[in-house]
Amino acid sequence: MRLPIMAGLATAAVALTLYPLFREGAWFWTGMGAVLVVAVVSVLTTRPGVPRWLGPPLELVGLGLYLAVVFAPEAAWGWLVPTTDTLVALAGLLGEGFADIQRYAAPVPSNPGITLLTAGGVGLIAVLVDLLAVRLRRAALAGLPLLALFTVPAAVMTDPLGWPAFILGALGFVGLLAADGRERLSTWGRAVLVRRTRGAGTAGASGRGENTPISLSGKRIGVAAIALAVGLPALVPTLAPNPLFGFGVGSGNGEGGNTITIPDPIASLRGQLTRNGNDTVLTYGNSDNVPRYLRMYSLDTFDGDRWTMSQPKGRPQNSVAEGPLPPPPGLSPDVPVKEVTTRLQVSDAVENLSFLPLPYPANTVRVDGDWRADETTLMVFSTHDTAGGQDYEVGQREPTPTPELLGELRGDPVEDVAARYLDLPADLPPQIRFLSERLVSGTDTPYQAAVKLQNWFTSSGGFTYSLQTQGNGSQALLEFLSNKTGYCEQFAAAMAVMARTLRIPARVAIGYTGGTFLDGVWRVRTHDLHAWPELYFQGVGWLRFEPTPSGGLGQATAQVPDYSRPPVEVTGTQGPSAGPTPGPDSTGLSDPLNPSRAPRDPDANLPSTPVVVDTGTPVAAKIGIGLLVLLLIGLVPALGRVVARHRRGRVWAHAVPAEVTDARAGSAEVTAVRLGRAVHGTWRELIDTLHDLGLGHELSETPRALARRLVERHELDAEAAAAVTRIAWAEERLRYARTPGEIPSLKGDLRVARRALRAVVSRGRRLRATLLPASTLLRLRRAGESMLDGFDRLENIRLWPRRDRAEGPAEPAEEPRVLTGSRR
């Protein structure tokens, strides 16, 4: 029976890792109820005579009945027996749950639909674990469904899982393996075990409830592996959260150069998206509390193989300290704009980043150092300073064009924009141009064509997000358009190339999505690194589009811009249909083209004032705090030893001679108990002192023999010898005498004995006894062994008598053992 119970406990332990995914805890009790139902059915179907194959089907039936009773009791007959209406109600809740999962991001509300999905999923995992561990006797394979459950929060949450959740899940799996091992050993017959005692082991025969050296070693290995998995990564140095590796400043001829060397951003993009870590790169707050994409690089050249960027040019008059940045190219004064102020704080761990992450288009930038703006792209860079640790403020005049305004734009771009942003290689495969023209057939304006391209990538074209594909050249682009699987760079590059074939100026931007609102700030992480296309419309300028479908590592924070949301409905020369009220990157509206791009948290109460961002902790302070923590941890045994010594000394304040009984002392029995507690505490303190000083103590030594050995071997003086002898005499009388008689206080004798024993050892031993007392470490070891024994408690649980054989005489009861020797 232990194996079904441990299978349920292991599933419940791993299910605890789902807690950060929910705002409330109502889902937890529902999920635990599903696990309990599966475990109870499993226990009942493991009785002798019940076919093993019958367990999983009955568990599924029990799980279904449980979900029906919990979520649709009003549709059941007598609130218990499911009916057709019950199935309809459950199906409706499942549909609501799937829709809510697409609408919300973690942490999600515990509404009935999501709770039903969670409880059902946890219950199915419990059934799979029971099938593998109990029915097929493959406990190790049962770790696969547990791992699948464990990876759900790891894949969804931007923050890493806490180590307590990992430890609980790992202990559940280790307990399942231990239970399976004991089940296998029990089929071999009764084992001859070695009892573990505080002294030497004594052989004994027992069939239950004892630890074999094999099982004890297995538990120690399991616990040690979990401890190493938690503690070792904290000691291993990790890479700093560098957004796009290192971007060197200068031309390679030392500091102070006036050019900037730029590696390939595209090559670095995929490397950052596939990193295991997801560190915070920057935080920001703005005046309207709306997330915005933060652009760093603008790639304007496609050579048929990859997208690259021209060398940015920042003249002295374009220094951000001199005043406003150059006006956004192509923006007409007739387009409405929105004044926004954003305060950004880049992490100190970011190194060699020479471009500032900025919302586009920036109007003013207040930042320390020599930073200059490129006139045509408005990228802000420096040849001397880096963005790491910078705290800067950006003023923005953000265009807010309406779909109606964009639908009326039909003018050709100016000559310099067309020459730079419509250029395509001569060997571009003609299939790309044909596909682009076919997709936008029937549109009348560049805006309508751009929206159709975006919709094809995000919804109607059947594309999926994956980091398994590579390449961005012409042939790779054809393969991507055929296979319809890729990551953000390929989506951005493909839409930009296709837009150029349609005579729409386009470029590829690389930066970060808006991030996640957490603890009062928008937090941008490594996996929020993103690529997207920017398209040019004469009269409005450069506008962002989002062709990447949801599902990628950083795509949970990606948003389709509002001005591109309404579907294009072309009838003759009419423009597109009216859409929702504009608001760039607003998270207040769901996306009718792609429901999965719904707001991260529609119920969030965002503050209306700029948020003060955390400047972080200096590295030197972190090192100092770490050393202080290690020091405090190292002093825990010494602190425990001081507390134990003080507690034992206080016992004498309440102890009185055994013959004295008055109103203050209480009855003679109570007084005797107090006196015995004081004497035994003094004796244990003497023994602990011997352990700490390395003077040794054998369990076979009687108190009198120990006192004699200490006096003779260490040549104690008369006072110390008398003190040790009195302590041993009192302990001996408490152990063996029928009436111990009057025993004086031994507090002073213990002080004299400790001082004399410390004097006979070296200074190093005394220091070690103070800072790293062996007696405390021995108690910690015993406590660990007691914790490991908790795994064996399940072995004694019996709901019915165990029958080892169908026939034969009853097994004789185990004879009681007679312990000889002194009491401790």
C-alpha cells in the first residue's frame, strides 16, 4: 500500500510548483482532491485478488465523478450521479478555461474554467504516475509525467522557481523511488537487518519498520543530490545579463575612438533567446503606464543573405545633451501625437552596450555621458560610454494615427527614403514577390497591404513560433515561408522583405518588448529580446508592426499595435473598416485578430505616476552580504552549543533535594523529576564537553570508570578531580540507586570540570570546540537520520492484515528483546 500512497504524495508535491501561476489558492484544494481520489482508488485496487489492469480505468472514472460533483453538481441527479447535462456543463467550463488561458497571463484568476483544467490535468498526471509506478512497476519512468507537470511553471513564469518548491518536488520523487525499492525487496522474503543505534549496531531480525544499510544509503544519496542541486548553482559564477553579448566601443585602437564597431545583431539575437537564464536587463516606468517596445538597432540593408545596419553617424550638434533629437522622418504636423515621459534604469550587470534602449520616436533624452543620435534612424549611441547602470529619462512625442488616417495615405515615399529602404538584391527569388502580390491582391493602399501581411503571419497563414530553425538569407527565407516555422527575426525579416517588394519602405528593428509589470515597474528580461519590422508611410513616418505569432520565449509580452488591429475590408476604393480607439501598444483591449495577444492582466491597477526604479545592489555589497551569511551559517553550531549549555545550567535553579518537600517545591515526585533532570543535564554537558575537546567517551564506560580515566590520564588537580567525581557519583546514583538521596547542586562542579578539561588540550582544540563543537554536529547528524527515517513510517501503515502466504501456519510473533547494560 505504500507505493500508491507515495505516488499520490509525489504528484501532490510536484503540483505545489503551480502555485505562482494563480492569484488565489482555491485551485490548490481542488487539485489535491483530485490527487486524493486517484490515490484512494489506487489503494483499494491493489488489494489481493483485484486485477492490476483495473486500477487506471477505475481511477479515471473516479476522477470524472469527482470533477462532476465539484464543478457541476446542480446538473447531476441527486447532486452525485452525472447526467448528460453534467457533461454539457463540464464541456462549457472547459471551453471557458481554454479561452481564459489565452486571455490572461500568469498569475491568472482561479475562475471555474481554469480551476477545472488545472484539477483535471493534475488528476491525469496522478493517474499516469500510478500507472507507471504501481501497475507497471517502473517508478523511474514515473518521473516523466512529474517532470512534465514541473516544467509548466518553469516555461510560463518569467521568474525562476523557488528552491523550496524544487526541494518538495524532488523529495516526492525520491520518496517514490524509495518506496518502490522497499516493495521490491519485500518480495524476496524477510530480511536480516542491522539495527541502527547511537552506539554499535546490534543484529536483529525484523521484517518491517527498520532501516537497512542499503535503504539508508539510498536516502542519503537522494537528499545529498537534492542539496547539491540547490546549493551548487549558487556557488558557480554565472554570465551577466548582457542583452546582445558585447558591443565594443571604438575602432579597435584604444579608448577615445570616434567610431563604433558593431557585431551582427541578428547572430546575437538567437543566442540570447536560447539562453537558459532569463535575467532582468532593465526596468522602466512611464507617465501613462503603458508598455512600449524599446528599440536599440535599426537594420536597413538586406544583401540577400542577412540584414545589417549602416554605420550610424552622430555629429556634435546631435548630442542629446544639446537639446531635442532630430524630428522623426516623414512625420507630418497634422498627425496627432501623445506626450509621454519614460524613466529607464539599465542593470549594472549589462556590459559593453553602446546603444540606449529607447521607445520610438524619442524627442529628448537626459542621460549622463556623451550620447548622440543618428539623424535618419534616431538610434542613440556613444563611442565612450555604455548603457550598463545608466538611469535616464526619455521624452516622447508618440504618433497616434487612426486606421482611417492610415487608410487614406497613398503618396509615394520621398526619394532618399525610397533609395535606402526599397533596395533589394537582384537575385531575390521571384517566388517571394509573387507571393507578396497574391496575398495583398485587392488592396488599394500601402497600409491595407501591410495589415494583410501582418495578419497572414499572425493568424491566417498558419505560422508557428520555434527556435529550432536558423538562417535568414534568400533560400532560408523561402524555406521559412514554406515550412511556416521560425522565430521573431525570421518573421520580421520576411515581412520587411515582402513589404519592399510591394514598394513599402521597410527595415528591421531589434530591441525589447514592453516586458512584464511586476512590483510597480515594467521589468524587461533577456527573453524579451525581440525583432520586428518597421514600415514607412509618407505623412506618418515609421510605424511598428508585429508579425510574430504568440508562443515564443519573449512573445508573451509582444503586442500587435492598435492601429493595425482592424481587419482589412476592401470594397472598391473604400478604406478599411473602423477599428477601436487608438492607443499605441495599449494592453487594455484584446486583439480580434489573435486572441492570444490579450492583455497580460486586465485587472491590474497600474499607478498613474512615474515609478522609481530599483538601482540594484553593488557587486561589492553582494559579496560582503554573501560572506556575512556564510559566517552566520558557520556560527550556527556554536550558537546551538551556547544555548544548550545555558539551558542545562538554568535547570538547577528549579531543582531541590529529593527529601525537601514544601509548598514552593511541590510534591516529592515532582521534585525528584526536577532533580533527575538537572543531574542528567549536567552529565550530558560533561559528555558534550569531552566530545568537543576530542577527549573521547565510550558508551560502555560507566560514570565511575569515566571519572577515574579522566582523573588518572589527564592528572587533574584535587579540586577538578573532586568535581568530576561528584558529577559521576550523582549520575550513578540517579541511574542505579532505589532512592538517590540528597544531591547537592553540581553547577559549580561542572564549571570547575570544564575549566580543567579545557586546560589539558591545545589552543587549537579549544578554538575548534568553541566555533565548531562536535557535540552539536553529532546532534545535527542524528536529526538528519531521524528525518530520513520518516520515509519508513509509511511501511507500518496497514489498512488490513498482510498475508505473505495463502496457506500455512501463522507467523510467530517476534520475541521481545532484553537489553542489558547501563541506562543512558
